[in-house]
Amino acid sequence: MGFRIEKLRVLRENGQDPYQITTARQTHHAAEIVADFERLENETVSVAGRLLARRGMGKVSFADLLDRSGTIQVFSRLNNLGDDSYAAWQNLDIGDLVEVTGEVFRTKMGEISVRNMEWRLLAKSLRPLPEKFHGLRDTDTRYRKRYLDLIVNPEVRETFIKRSRIISFMREELERRQYLEVETPLLNTIPGGAAARPFVTHHNALDLDLYLRIAPELYLKRLIVGGLERVYEIGRNFRNEGMSNRHNPEFTMLELYEAYGDYHSMMELTEALISGACMEINGTYEIAYQGTSLSLAPPWRRMTMVEAVREYVGIDFDLIETDEEAREAARARGLEDVPARMTWGEALSECFEEFAEQHLIQPTFILDYPIEVSPLAKIKQGTNGRLTERFEIFIYGREHGNAYSELNDPFDQARRFDDQKRRREAGDEEANLPDYDFIEALEVGMPPTGGLGIGIDRVVMLLTDQPSIRDVLLFPTMKPLGE
RNA sequence: GCACCAUUAGCUCAGUUGGCAGAGCAACUGACUCUUAAUCAGUGGGUCCGGGGUUCGAAUCCCCGAUGGUGUACCA
């Protein structure tokens, strides 16, 4: 680093402080020059970017210049630049940001290059970059210093470009379907719409504790009451829970609501969004995730939770009448934690999560969740009030989304909130909090509505074959390093 | 939260039974007018994650701590 600072000092003394430069010429990008070589050959272009590798041959040298599209080779020759300019070029360091102008041509070895006829140092790099060949491997450094990761690991840049394209695709698809993009509060007085522990913060002027939202659901449904009919929000949710390769404390959800839809229309939309995004970035529905072949071609398999438990767990909850029988069956199958008050629905849900989820590798909609775990979903008729019109999306054994026919009966919603309140008082810190203003909104009248939430980070992991959620978040949550 | 593993030069990694701290790339000096992990010759570079202990002697063994990874618990 010392040598580089000294070089900068000399430049400044000679009135060539690169940090004073305010504009640069960049007529083309690296990938464009390679792709359009036939048309650009012998044309003069200006490229700008970071010097990555250099191969000096004495009076001739080669360098790789990285811009947002990729790398292009720069060919520099003493004859073209003159003594001073060539010497200064040779004095550059890997990592320096430069602008180069010259003709596009192909070298003797066939490499498409820019002939350096004129160049400027745009900014000095004072710290050495990680090694070009092995790249930066250490996950700690990669996540904490993502700028280095992006410079030296090209596939990382590709992943985040794909993430952006996936989200753009979903916006476009919802736009086509005449959805309105909205924004609702991140600072909540009642953290609702999900079962999760919130982060707490404080508003000084109001002397009021506020919660970072755990889901936008209750706000978005108020907008359905307000007549916007089709709304969506792509934004951050915050949940104060454990971290893993699938969980980050802040994560991105797509939530949407469609008046006059139900959970069946949400299935079709789910396929359009996820399969469509897959086709958009991969050009196929057939992908591999961590070595496992997956087919995202719609329509996806649909099965009820009762069917899934029957098939993968070997218990037929349709044949079980009482809570006691359900507990007995679950215990007999090996479910470990079976409290004495466990209900039929809880036993079904626990058996599913414990023994069935892991088998759902190919995309599968699991339908009809027990009412106890679905306080915001409409009752499915013909199930004695035990089940709701709800589904979750499982791919590679992981949940990727959740949808309901939204509960719009204010009396029923009030009873469900009361039930959640009892669970909370019984020690369940993650039970939903009652939101009486939301019930008032339902009293004004909410049309039958389908709602859907998709975990964007997990979809990006899936479609870009990344093993950890931290690989699809530019700045995943990290513990600070001690002093 | 618990368990296991990792942490050595700017980066990627070796380091045997406890006995002089190593390599490649990067850097520095020089040679080289079509290279592409350029090549060739030479040089410098260390808080072995931090703290404590055992020992004549610790990168190596023990204890405590930090950060990361994996698994697990928790988790719409």
C-alpha cells in the first residue's frame, strides 16, 4: 500500500490528482465490444473501468479492464503512446480505474482488444485486490467487503444482476395484470400479518415504541377494502428470529392481493411469477438446484396437507375424528413434542412439517391448512371448520410462498384474534397480535380476495443455484467485529 | 441457544511427533514489441484471530473469548 500512496503523492505534486477528475468517456462496454466486434472493428471507442490483470512484454503490454459488463483486453504499445505516457501506463497498479480510447481490433492470438491510443487515470486504488486466479473465497470477507467480492468474483455480479431481473420480471408480470404497486408502513404500532417476533424501536417525539413490520398483510388488505382491487408490495420484512442459510433477519417479500380472486387463482399466479422468472433468466423450466434436477414447468403438483400426510407420513387424518386420536396417531408415528392440549389440526400440521415437507422436492402446492395455524385465512367449506383455504409452495423441501382465500368475515376474524391472544398469553411469543382497526376495516366490507406472499430471496436462491440466502443478499446481516 | 469445524503474508493455501514461519499469486527491482493464470532472473513481506496456561521450547497441547461455516433448535 505504501508504494501506491507514494505514487499518488507524486501525481498530486505534478498536478495530476486523479481524484479531481469529474467526468469520463465511456462510449462502449466490454461485453458490447466483444459481441459487436464485426461492426466495431477499427472503430474508435472509449472504455472505462478497473485494471484487473496486466501482462507486460517490455515495450508492449496487455491489461484486462473490468466494467459492469465484463472484461476487455487493452493493448498498449510504446510506439502508440510515446515514452512518458507509456511509462506512466506501466506505472499503474492493479485496481486502478482508467479510461482508454482507441480502435477495436483483434490481436495475433485472436483476442478482441482496444488499442490504447490515449488514456487517463480516473481514480487510484490504494489497496491491493484479492488474487485474480483463486478469487476471494473467505465467506466472512466476501460478505463484509462485498465490493471486493463483486470485483474479483464475476459470478457474484451475475447473481445480483439475475436477482434484479427476477424482481423486474415480477413487477412487469403484475403490471400486465393491472396490479398497483404500493408502499405501506415499515414502522408499525401493531406488528401483524404473521407469526413472528418483531424488532422494537422507539420514536422520540411521540415517546412511542414502534415495531419493524413482520408482514405488510393487514395494510394491503385495508387497501382492498379501499377499493384498489389489485395491489402488491415488494419490500423488506423484519423478523427477530434465528439465522440460517435460509433465514436473514431482514428479507424481501412480494405480497399481493387480488379482489374477486381466491387461493386457486393465486396458484395460477404463483406459477406465472416463479416459472416465468425462471424462464426469463434461465431460458428453461428445467433447472438444477445444488445438484438436484427440478422442473418448474407449470402446472405444479397440487395436494392437500391431509393427502401429503397420508402419503409421506402414513396417517390418514380424514379417518381421525377426535383430538385425542390425532395426538395418539402422531405420537405413534414418532412425533416427539405432543402436548396434552394439541388439537387435530395442530397434530396434522406438526406431522406435515416434521415428516412430509422434506419430501416435497419438485414444486408442490400444499393445500388446506388447519385453522389453528391460519388465523387470516377463510374456512374451507365442508371441513367442519377445521381447515382453511390456504396453500404453501414447497420446492426442494423449502417453503417459497404462502397464500389464502382471505378471511373477510369480521366476526370470525375477531374470534381468530382472540384465539391468537390466548395462545400468546399461554406463552406463544409468536402468536398474531389482534388488530381491531383491521377488524373495523373488514366491517366496512372486504370483497372475496386472494392473497399471496412469495419469499423473493429464496426464489432467487433457487433460480440462481445459490446455497445460502447470504449469497443473494448484497449485505447480509453480520455480527460486528470486536475492537 | 447447543454441537462440531475453521481462522497462518494483501489473496489462495501447506506446515509431519511440540524443535529456525513456508509455497503460489500479488508487491518491489530488472529483462522482454502480440500476451492472456505471460515468461525469465532477483528482492522484500508475519499480532500464526485475541487473551491466559502447560513446557527448556507452542502455529501445533489445554482453558476462556471473537468472527465465520455446517448441522441442529427456533422459525407462516
